[in-house]
Amino acid sequence: MSGALKLAVVGHTNVGKTSLLRTLTRDSGFGEVSARPSTTRDVQGARILVDGEAVLELFDTPGMEDPIGVLAMIERVGSRRSDGIERIRAWLDAPAQRVAHEQEAKVIEQVLRSDAALYIIDSRDPVLAKHRDELQLLALCAVPVLPVLNFLRDPRSEEQPWLDVLARAGLHAVMRFDSVAPERDAEARLMGGLATLLQRHEQSLERLVQARARDAERRRQVAWRLVAEALVDVAGLRVETVVEDAAVIRRDEARFRQAVCDREQKLVDDLLACYRFNLDAVEADELPLQNGSWEVDAFDTAALGLLSARLGGGAAAGAAAGVGIDLAVGGMTLGAAALTGALLGGSAQTARHYGRKLLQRWQGKQSLRVDQAVLLHMQMRARKLVEALELRGHGAVQPFRLDREIPGRSRIVLPAPLRRASRHPEWSPDSESRQHAIDLLAEHLSEHAD
């Protein structure tokens, strides 16, 4: 047995006990979450470590379904002169009496083995007699109980009726913790509430809070570096093609597009892994992802034309192109799209500039490269994805949605490290210059994260 604080997570069926455990453990695979009643049938445990030492042990318990029936049985088997613990133990020691309430027996046994209980409340539920019975049953166990209001961000949430009934039960210290979308300091406040309730564990809980803060900061740094690495990789990507051969152009164009999409998909996968989410946490209809790939193609002329139009006539040449490839192919393939994008996003002067550029590059070989509009689009989407993951709890069962609308600004300029990387496709993966550009870009992204 360790000296870790042991917490029994208890409550009625389907109030989010397992969801809370998932969020606290950063493990979206813990237990089973379902809208069906009595999903959790047995006690399941999880241990949280700090520097290799267990400081917190959490026990997910089955939902209580018939507390009034249990209370009635306890009244029959126990002496009225006995205290709560004696009456509870008398009921537990009478198998014939508890067989009809196996789930509640598992809950009570775990509560008695724990230092405290977290009583989880679905704040969307109305206060019913069964909830008062559950509180009375827990009071008989003589174990500290800390109520936790869950799902507070839901519009149907009603907090005050629960605060009133808890106060009548003598429970005035109530924590607010939304397991789907917890506030940034929600976990620290929960640990602070436990420390007040169980002062002998105060130091270990403070260690946990500090360790989690360090982990969160490291995770953010890793996330922004992953974004910076992907952007630098895409900015420096080049594929040589021959403009005289339309078939070769189409082949190389497809290969180039796939390379960019694959790199962007790897970024998404890496970010989800960094925050310990699975790919099914993404809603493809809302987030521009499709099975781990961006749903909105980075080379979609209409999408980038919209982006170019929002950037305005003063946008950089690449953004004004309105396409994802700076390729001169005259009237073939992307040439018309390039001129269309230029007219959408720039001025007549921009269009003439691109017309001359198309003519100048009509012959010979040409490199395919991502233009600034695509890099900007990727940067903005990656930023939104990181921000969404920062605010998502692992107890969420619905895929999260990300607003794909591009913010309208009169002028947006790519960060200097990214512009520099786009001019140096020759950088090797381990070159000092490339690593320096990634460091600077990650720092820039982190500073402008909020």
C-alpha cells in the first residue's frame, strides 16, 4: 500500500464519473463512457505519479441506482444505537441483504477503503429525492465528501438548486469541474479543495499541482515546435518539373500536393498525440480534417481565392496568386487559376505581374513550391487546433469542432523565420540554420498564442 491519497469517485449513474477520471488522468481511453445507464460495473483504479511516486489514486465506481432501498436495508439489519459505520458494516456483512444492491455495495466498500470521496453531480439534472438519499448514504460512511459539479458549460446547467441541497446536507465546500471543457485552473482548484479537506496530503497535492503546471508548459512548447517544424518543412519543400510536358506537370503537381497534405496530416497526428487524444476526437464536418487529413484542400483555388480576397490588394505576391503552387504553365492547368486568384486577391498590376511571370516561365524547368497564402492558411489552422486541444477535456465524448472561417484582416505578414525558411530549400533537416529558424518560429507562435 502506498501513501498516496485515495479518492473514491462516486455518484448516480451517468453523471460523468468516468469522464472526470479521463480528464484527470489525461487518458481518453480510461474506462467506458456511454449514454447507457450502469456502463461502469466494477471499480477501476488509476494512479497519478509525480517524479515516479504515486501521489493520487483514483477509483471509478459503479453508479448508485437505488439508495433508498439500501437505506431501508441498513435500517433493518443495523441497531439504532449503532453509529453510521457500524450500521453500514452490518449491512455489508449480511450477503443475503446486499445481493439485490451489488452495485451500491461495491461503491460503499470502496468509499470505506478511501481517504475521501468525490461526489460527482451532473449539474444539468434536477435535484431529486434519490440524490438526497445518496448524500445520506455517504454520510453514514464517515468519510470526507467533496461534491463536484460537472458539465457546467452546458446551457442546461443549473447550479443554484444543487448548492442549496448540498448546503442542507452540511456540504458547503463545492468544487466546479467540467470534465468536457475544464477551465485552465480547474484542476488546481480541485486539488486545493482536497488539500483543505485533507491537510495531511497538502504537500503532495501541491507537488501534483506544480508538476501538472510544468507538464502543461512543456506540452505547449512541444506543440508550438511541432507546428514550427511542419511549417518550415512545407515552406522549404520543392519538386522539380518540366513545363513542356503537361503529363509530367500533372504527375509532379499531384506528387507535390500529396507531400504537403501528408506533412500537414503528420502535424495533426503529432499534435493529437502530444495532447493524448485519439483521431476520433476530431469532427471532420467542422474541423478541416478528413480521416486525419485536412478536409479543405490547401490547393483549393476557391478557398485560397477567398483567403486572398480577405487579405486585400496589399497582400504578398504568393497570397495574391490564389493557388498553392507558384508554377508558370501558361494557359495549362494552374495558369488560369493563378490569374483568377491574382484578380481576386490583388489589383490589375498584380495580374499583369503574374501574366509576365507566366510568360517568362513558359519554357524550361520549374520548381513547385508552396506560396505564402498556403503557409498562412496552415499556420492559422494549426493555431486553432492547438488552442482547441488546450481547452478540451479528455472526458469529452463528442468530437470537437473547429471554426474554419479565416479571419479578415487588411494585411497579414508571415513571421520572418518562416519567410526565411521559404528562401532556403537547401537546408538539411539537421542544419543549424533550419533549427534556428524553427526555434524562432516556435517562440513567435507561443508568444502570440492567445
